[in-house]
Amino acid sequence: MRRPVIAGNWKMYKTQAETHAFLDVFCPLVAKSKHCDIVVAPPFTSLDVAAQAVRGTSIAIAAQNVHGQREGAFTGEICARMLVEIGCTGVIIGHSERRQYFNETEEGVHRKTKAALEEGLTPIVCVGEILSEREGNLTETVLQRQFEGGLGALTPAEFSRILLAYEPVWAIGTGKTATPEQAAQAHRYLRELAAVRFSFEEASALRILYGGSVKPDNIKGLMAQAEIDGALVGGASLDPRSFASIVNY
Ligand code: 13P
């Protein structure tokens, strides 16, 4: 059985004070939720505050990006060691917004994933097609390119430590969720890619999260799919009650 993961990606929302206020309400609402891993990914400036606020709970804190080098002259960047030091245990890598607005490439995703793994962080690696690719029947081609380019060169031991997130770009922030069947079909394909590149065992153990307009009222239907191992939630993770009700699906 794969343990479910419910993760909230706050994107560029919430100051330190707002992070505090969120966690004051959220932590008690999920204190008894033992059925899944819970992850919150605040912006860099709130990571420290968040890591301190969740101490003693089972909530994990993830960053939303990391640089691919150990350290160096890279003005404005943050490396994996810095994230570990302030209490992060995971990091989102290759989110479609980073691919779209910050020219993140497969090669970049690969380097960042390696850098995160080297410092013991759990990478949450995102893949997903845009609308024209889905409409052009290119979903599998795109997923294959992103999977192989970002993750194909990992060792099996490294691969066993990542989480994969399938986020169809057309479903992000649009209120247009993929149907549970559409999501499950993409997850099944990603698992096949993992089986071919790594092994059946690695593929069966891989946890694949769905992301794209996940809300309290559609999480149950998504999680009912055997292929869907969790959710990466954007907008609905910004409100503590709404995110708690997703965690407690
Ligand atoms: P929404 O849940 O707001 O569609 O965002 C999904 C997402 O991008 C999570 O990483």
C-alpha cells in the first residue's frame, strides 16, 4: 500500500505573519490525521517560521524551488543545504509555473533533483502537459520527455526517494479539474515509464500526486482512484479550513 500524501503549494502567497496565522488554525485541525503525509510548501521567507510552528506535529515543510549547485556565485538563489538547515524536508521541483515563466528545463529539473537528494531532501517533481498538447494528443509524448529528461538518469536508489506530481497545466488555477479517470490514466502511464526505466518494484512503490484545482469537494473522487496517491494543492491550500478538509478527505 502506498501511503497518501497531501501537499499544499502556497506559491507566492503568505508573509511570515500570515504563515503563523494559518498554522495556528491548521495544525489542530489535522492533529489526529494519521492516514497520510501532510506537506506545506510556503515561500522561502516563511520556511523558517513554518518549520518552527510545525515542530512536534507530523506536518512536513517543503520549499518551492532549489538551485542545482551545492553553493556558489549565483545571486538570488537558494541551495539545498540552506533549506535543510532551517528545517525543510522536501522541495517542489519543475513546477509548470517555473517551466513556463522561468525557463526551467528538463536538464535543470534533473540537476535540482540530484542536488536535493544529495542533501537528503524529498523532491516533489512536477510534470504535466498544456492544453494544446492534450488537445493534440501529445500528453504521453510530453510526459515521457519530462519524465526521462528530469528523472531518467537517477539511480534506482535515488528514484525511490522522489515523489512525482502530475499537474496538467490546463487544470492549474482554472477550476477545471482533470476527471479522476483522466488523472488516473496519466498516472498509469507515468508508472509504466517508471517500470520501463527502473523496475516494476520501483514503479509500484512510486507515489504520484495529482495537482490542478483540487478542492474539498473533489478530493474524495480523486483519491478513490487506486492510481492517485495524493494531491498537490494550490489555491485551496491557502485557507486552513479548506486545506484541512482536503487532508481529512
Ligand atoms: P491549483 O490547486 O490552484 O489549481 O494549483 C495547483 C498547483 O499548481 C499546485 O502546485
